[in-house]
Amino acid sequence: MARLDINAVGKSFGPVRCADGLSFAVEPGEIVAVFGPSGSGKTMLLRMIAGMYEPDEGDILVGGQSIVGAPPERRGVGMAFQNFALFPHMTARNNIASGLRARAGNEDVASRVKSISKLLKIEHVLGHMPRELSNGQKQRTALARALIGNPDVLLLDDPLRNVDAKLRYEMRLELPSLLRRSSAAVLYVTQDYREAMAIADRIAVLVGGRLVQLARPEEVYARPASVAVARLFGDPSINLAEVEPQVGQGGLSADVAGTRVRLDSGDRTGAQGPCWLGVRPDDLVVTRNAGDDAIPARVVAITPMHERAVLLLRFADGSEWLAALAPDAPVASADDDVFVRFAPESALLFDRATGLRVGQPDRRQAA
Amino acid sequence: MDHSSLAGRIFRGVALALVLVFFMFPIVWIFLMSFQSNEQILRIPPHILFEPTLTNYQALISGQLRTTAGNLEISFMRNLVNSFVLSSAAVIMALLLGVPAAYAFARFKFRLGESIAFTLLSFRFAPPLLVLLPLSLYYQQLGLSDTYFGIVWVYQLIALPLILWIVRGYFEDISPDIEHAYRLAGHTWREAFTRIAVPLAGPGIAAAGLLSFIFCWNNFVFALILASADKQPVTVGALAFVTASGIQYGQIAAAIVLSVTPTLLLALYAQRYLVEGLSLGAVKG
């Protein structure tokens, strides 16, 4: 039971800054997803904690003790790798037990291997060599190997990257309870925002080696700290338009594709001047009726996506937005002229110069 | 295979046979010669059919060479033992030195690393005769000439670069994450090296060891200059068959058969490793 503290960690490779003043803590039993586009320094952060690289600046502490400079085998850190990194010349059983042999001698190795493999449902393949395992079984073996030593800190480097969709879905459901059993401080690297939202207690969003936002999943989705975070979360991704909101009669409003739209909601002080307006495709309502705040558009194309229909809409000024419609919504067909509306509370405003979100939309209280 | 015409298949068969005959004939001929007396060998035209004799092998094994000019002592069996001792010791030494070095070159970036690795390889470029004169001079000064250790040491010029470069490729093929995983499981780097890296590079190490054994075994010029009669390997020992009364072709042939047999058997036994080993990329996760 030990807390992981990352204090002002920085690391450069030549001109590339892959960690820049990273500071956050992970409590025992907590799962923090490290999310970001590729090259944002997620894996490098894990490797610095694991001791494969040392940070140039800052400190990493486990249970209040600095682990910087300590060899990997003495850090109390377990890790599951994206490419599994199983020992190809050992059976699954010996792969899993390798962590215990060094630490605990031989007395209860067998029983512990048995219980962890039961938990991960790989009891029947313990005698197999890694090359005889499916990718899913390899991943479970790698997870068992990382978990069996009861490490203080557990690092999972995109563990579901290389497994098939069905298994990924299954593991998303299983992993949180499995990880919480171990009471380790868990860092979970992923490039999939859905995975991050499904598994993590909090999400740390990294962009270019910097921590851009650290918050609960619902919070990151509803109130992204910047336009970059908003773009990374959501599929189809958020619709953006350049606007210049003005305070007038009836509150804050802006021109969106030639139509005056009310944006008044919550505390929008400071939301003036050049901004990005962001509206999630799920928040758009498509109707055939004109009205206040309704932007005329033409349906260019319709694609089914998951259980929804995604409409590609073109406005009078040529800009294009996506709308994701619920299955029971009256679906328009291509080349129809329609009107698009969204609730002022669902609109996000970002400063165009800094990319940071301005104002507080008063909806979707973080659960 | 099945889309080729009859003519194509015939042509391929003939071509294969030609190549096979071209390369295999000398070996077959030597093998046949080893069962003939010198007179039978020197008959013109040569005969395919002959009365086989084991006298050549008897002479080699007993060490008594009977020629028209009289009885000659030869130490072929001792040479054979020398070849074994020298080649094995050289390969063991090269493995002990070369495998850790190969690991270092594969895993760590250090100053002049590439230059050092290339310098070691360049030992294989220089003709041995070029270094032999200075080498024999300071071997005499150091008291290394005509010692087993001296010859084993000079054989490192043959074996070490080979092992270093082949095994290095193997280590580079092993994902470093596999070793990282082992260390995170609570093992020191030394354990990661001996229990993960070395076993995974096993086929490569076997192939490199086998190849360097064969190269050491076949070496002629180092032992010729640096060793006296009682420490000479078979390659040099075969010179003894050029006697005052003529060249003993039968014994030479028998000696060749005897000296090739061990490496041939070794290669056949280790064929699996050789093929697996020389076609790199044998390690998959």
C-alpha cells in the first residue's frame, strides 16, 4: 500500500521534450489512465517509473521514498507491456512464477500461480509455451505475471492494443475490479478514450509531454480543458467553428455559419473575442422545422455507426459538421434540407489564441 | 513445381546433377583413394574398380608409415587430438569472451562502440600471413610460441569476430522489453543476461560456435609457424606425408577423411541449429 508521486518530472531526447514538468499522484487502489496521442510521452513516463530510463529533472516517489536511480528489480513496480514481452522459452506457468521465485522462495509459488491464473481464467493453458497461446491468453499471462508479486505500483502499457475487439471489450469490464483487488497504484496507458473512460478513476491527458488535464472521466468529456483535449475525446470527434461571441440583448450569442445562435449559459464571463465553438455530434438536434437558433444545413451523407446514424451536414458557408442521431430520431436522407439546433448548455467555448476552455457551461455535473 | 514443362524438369535435373558432380566428385574421389595403395592411385588410366585396402588407415592409426625408402614415424593421431584440443579450447575461450561482448555491443551505446566492433571484424579482413611475422617475433619474446595457450590465443583472431558479430545480431533481435520484464520481476541484470538473453540467443550462439570451430579446425598457417611437431593440428601434420620417397597419396586421402569426419558429424548433428541460427530472426515472442 503505497502512493505513487510524480514530482516535476522532465526528460528530453535531444530537441524532443517527452516529459515536461509532469506532476501528479496516484493513490493506492486508484487507477489513473494516461491518455494522449502517440508521441505524447505516455510510454516514456511509464519507462521512467519502471527504471528503464531516468528522468532528467524531478523525482518519482513510491510510498514517500524516491526510486530514481534504483535498479528496476528493487522498485516494487510491476508492468504489463503492449507487446506482452513474455519469456518465449518458458511455459506460461514459469512466466507467471518468475516474479515470485526471486522474492518469495518456493513454498507457496504453486498455490499463488494457481489462484492468480484462476482469476484471469488461464488455468488450462499454464503448461503451454507463449507461442502456443492466443493473443488474449498472452495478455492475461502477462497481466498475471505483473500482478502476482503484489507490486506497490502497477504499470499497464496499452495492454489491450494487440487483442481482438471482443476480448478488449470483455477485459474493459473485468480489469477495473481485477486491478482494485491488488490495491496497487495503477497507471494505465491507452490511446483509446473509451478504454480510458471505462477503466480509470481519473484520466491524465498528456499532449507533447505536458499534463493538460487530470480529472474524472466524465469531467474530461464534459469539460475538456482545451480544444486539443476536446478533439481527442469523442467519436465522431467534436464539431468546431470559429466564432466571436458578443453580449447583446438576451445574453451571449454568436454567428454560426451565418445564423445568430444563443450561447448564454452558466458563467461565460471572458467568453468574448475570437473563440472556438465546440459542439459534440451527440448534442446536435436535426429537424425539418425552422425556428430560433436553428442553422440551415444540407445533409451530404449518412453513415451508420454503432447503434447511431452519423450525418454529414454542410452549412451555407461551406463548413461541415457531423451529427450523431439516436436510433429513434427521424432520420433524414441525403440532399435533404434540414435545420440544426443545439442547447446553449452543450456548447463549449475555447479561446482561439490559447486553446483553453473559457466559461463554465452549467450542465452535466461531474458524477 | 507442377506448372513447369517436362523439358524444364529435365533441364533442372541435369543442371542439379552437374553442380552436384562438380562439387561432390573430389570428395568421393578422395574417399575412394583412401582405400587404395599408392600404386593403384598412380595407375594411368585410373580405375574405378579396385581391391580396397585398409593399409592407409592402419598406417595412420599405428603411426608407422612404410615407404619404399624405409619406415617412417608419423604422429597423425596426436595431430588429430591436437586439432580437437586447440579448436575446442579456442571456441570455448571465444564464447566466454565474445558472448558478453556481443551483448554489450547489442544493448548499450557507448563511445567508440561501433569502431571497436568494426575493428574486431577487420581482423577477418587481413590475410593472416600479414600479421604472422610480427606475431611470431613477439610470441618468442613472450614465451608463447609453441604453447597450446599461444595457439588458442591466436585462434581468437579467427573465432572471436565471428562469434561477436553473429551473436550480436541475435541479441539485437531479442526485444529489450523481455529483459525489462524479467528485471521488473525482481531479477538482477546478470540473471536477465544468463536466464533470458543467453537462452534466447542459444541457436545463434550454437551456430557461431560451430562455425568458428570449423574455421579453427581448418586453419593451417598460424599453427604452421607458431607450433612445433608435437602441438601441430592435422592440417599441418598432413605435410608429413610428403616424404623423401614421394608423396603418399593414399595416406593423405585417409588423413583427409579422418580429419573431415569430426567436423562433418558435428555439422550434421547441429544442422538444425545451423539453419535455424544462420537465418536470423529466430526469436519470436
